[in-house]
Amino acid sequence: MKIVTYNINSVRIRLGQIKTIVEQLNPDIICLQETKVEDNLFPIGEIKSLGFEHIYISGQKSYNGVAILSKLPLFDVHSLDILQSDHKRHIGGRLANGVEIHNFYVPAGGDIPDRELNDKFDFKLRFYDEMSDWACEQKGKSLIMVGDFNVAPLPNDVWSHKQLLNIVSHTPIETDAMANLQKTLNWLDTARHFVPESEKLYSWWSYRNKDWEKSNRGRRLDHIWITPDLMPKLESFLIMRELRNSENPSDHVPVMVEIRD
DNA sequence: ATGGTGGAAGGTCCA
């Protein structure tokens, strides 16, 4: 079973990228973030025609929005409202084999890395605390948690550890919050299971760099974590870097893991 | 200290 996570930054203008993902990876499940569309305007028909019979959406106008596109049915699908914000930032459900999939879009947190000066940064940190509380309640389950977590945890998850230590997404208070979440169920960061921590690894490059590939100032913001019981089933991992060069790309690229059924 | 780009909405916010 192949699972992809992709911050698509508007599902309606990037159906072509979904088609490319299907052609090149043929995933069973695609988890999207930042769909940026209300549910009644979601392009259900187009995505069904790409082979995803089961589509689960939790969208809102203009901002946020998550979706799970699946060839397999999910059960007890639900959308958590973390911090009662009305932001659509989670959708999850359970596969027939009992494994649960949870798709999160963690708040970006604004520009100023100070929770006193910046409400969005405070919101992000509280969101992580809520996720940790939620994870503690899931003890004993087989879980796959994916999404845009908006934190690059390790020194080689950013282009310059030193230069990003005070930049939102890589500050110690954020990487600590993420580490706390990771400790809750001893989550495995699948990317670093396959790619050693000594290697640079990114899933996002800003739109604001003239030549993203030449400057290569990336960050690894998109993650696929699993509970340790699933570790023996891991088959492969891929970051679909080339999609950053597609026509009209998202600033994120898809991240994929393959797990034996 | 600032601006660089993009999406959606719609005379601006969020990333």
C-alpha cells in the first residue's frame, strides 16, 4: 500500500499534479492539505475519474482544508476541530485492516517566533500540545499520521540550521513541541528511517526564490509518521522532488511511503 | 530592514 501526503495549495488549480502523481506512483491513498475549497465545490468527479472511488473532504472557503483520496474505503471518518478554531485542519479514518490514517495541516505560525507578540505562533504551539493530547488517547492503535506539520525538526531538514534557528518552522520551541508529540506514542519518522540524518532532505521550497533548484533553500515540512508496530512493514520511501518543476507548482512536493498490507 | 511569490477573494489575508 502506497500513501502520499501533499500540500497542494489549492486542489482546483492543481488537478494536473494529482494526475502526474497517479501516473508515476499509483498510490492507494493521497492525503491533501490546503485544498482551499468548500466541500460543495470540491472536484469530486475529476478525482474519481483518476481512480479514487472513496473521497473524504473537510474543506472551507479560501483557507486550509484537507482531503483523503483513496482506492480503499475508510471507516469512522471524522474531522477533529483542534482548539475549536473552525479551521479545517484534520481528517482521519480507519482502513479495513484496522490501521488508522490521520491527515493534519498544522498552522504555519506567522512570521514572528514569539508567542507573546504573535497570536499565530501561540496558536501553532497550542495546536501541537492538543495533537499530543490526542495522540496519548490513541494508545494501542496502529496509526499512520501524515501531513504538513510546518516544522523541520532536524539540522539537515533545513538548508542552514544556523540561519534558520530563529525562523518560524525551525525554532527550538517548535522542534521541542514536535519532539514532545513524537514521544507520545514513540512515532517513527519514516523519512529518516530511509534517509540518514546526515543527508539534507526537503519537501518545500519557497515561491520567493527566483530559482528554487539552484538556490535549493528547502525545508522538510511534510511528514509521514507511523506507530512502531508498523515499522517491520515499511517497504519504500520517496519525495517527488521533480513535481516542484511542474507547470504552476505547489511550493510543497508529495512525500510517499509504501507499507505492506 | 525589507522584499521576494502565489492562491483566493474581491478593495486583503494567509502562506
